[in-house]
Amino acid sequence: MLVAPSVLSADFGNLERDVQRICDAGCDLVHVDVMDGHFVPNLTIGPVVVSAIAAAATKPLDIHLMVENNTFFVELFAPLKPEFISFHLEEEKHPHRLIQKIRSLGIRPAIVLNPHTRPETLEYLLEDLDMVLVMSVNPGFGGQHFIPNAVEKIKRLKILRDAINPDCLIEIDGGVNENNIIMLRDAGVDICVSGSYLFNHTNIQHAIDTLRV
Ligand code: DX5
Ligand code: ZN
């Protein structure tokens, strides 16, 4: 299991320290939640702060867009050369076109599914994707409870993924902790995002290790 700590739960007064701390603790990706106050009822960070995160990070960035006008934000963040940019299927009229655009910028494209979105909607997109991110909370905030039916969704997505594009990774985001990580691994998750569980832990290195199952 790869581990992508969500910086949303970091101490923003000590952002550089917290980003270095998760990287030194051996995380695989640094998950960055970009919210615009329109697609989700919360507003987080823009290019100035994401640049500062990129400068502090020694691990690749995994940028999760929760915005309207995805193309604008893809162009904004492309110069930071993140490993992944993921956008919500629910907010994109032309997902296939945007996938091509992200890839043309040298970034690995990913799609995010909200809790209500069926995995089968990806049937004709999976072959072009490097990752699918399944939301196990409603996007917008850290520290929410895990929605249990995400497990069944992961299992259905894994069947499709194995048939269409076995190289495409499956990521989970929301309410992930040491109590549900084994179940998620067994369902087919390759990468877990975790925010409040990791950053509220007294020993973040140990907390990351508990997710590496
Ligand atoms: C929610 C974000 C998540 C969030 C996860 O919209 O996409 O990345 O930070 O936080 P926890 O792990 O606390 O649910
Ligand atoms: Zn996220």
C-alpha cells in the first residue's frame, strides 16, 4: 500500500515543517487538496501555497482538484510538475479531452469519483487513466467518517480496472485509518490518502507505517 498524507490536516502555520516531516517519514506522495468554494463548500489553497508545498516536498505531489473549471487549474498547477492531477468526473463535461491535456503536460491523469458516482461510468475512460480516486467521504473537509459502501465500489472498480487497464492505480480518500486499511487493501486499493488520522497521531512516522499494509 502506498501512502499519500493529505496536507489539508497539516499545521498551516508550520507548513514547511509538516511537509518535510511526512516526506522524512517515508510517505510516497504528498496529497494536496485544492478547493474553490464552488464545487465544494470550502476554500483551501492556490498556486502560491502549492508552490511552497512543492518546494518543501521531497516526494511527488498528488494534486486533487475539487473545483469548477478544471482546465484553468490544470494549467495553473502544471508548471509545478506534480506526479498526478485528479479531477472530479461530476464536474467535467469533457473528461476524455482533459485526460489528454493533463498527459500532454507530462502529468499522470486521474479521475475522482464522488460517493454517488458508479464506477461503471469509467468504462470508456479507464484505458487512458493512470489512477482512479474513490472518495469515501463527501469532498470538502478532512476529519469526516468513512462511508462504508466505498468498499463495494472499490471491488467493482477493481474488476473493471483488471479487465481494461491493470496498470491504472486505485486510490482511496476520506476517513482512512488503521482500522479500515486492511479491508481497503483486500478490496483492491493501491494508494491511500489520509489526513486527520496521520496528523493527529503523536508519531506520524509510526502512523504512516500502520497504513503500509
Ligand atoms: C476531502 C479531501 C481529503 C481529506 C482527507 O475532501 O479530499 O483528502 O483531506 O482527510 P481525512 O483523512 O481526515 O478524511
Ligand atoms: Zn483529497
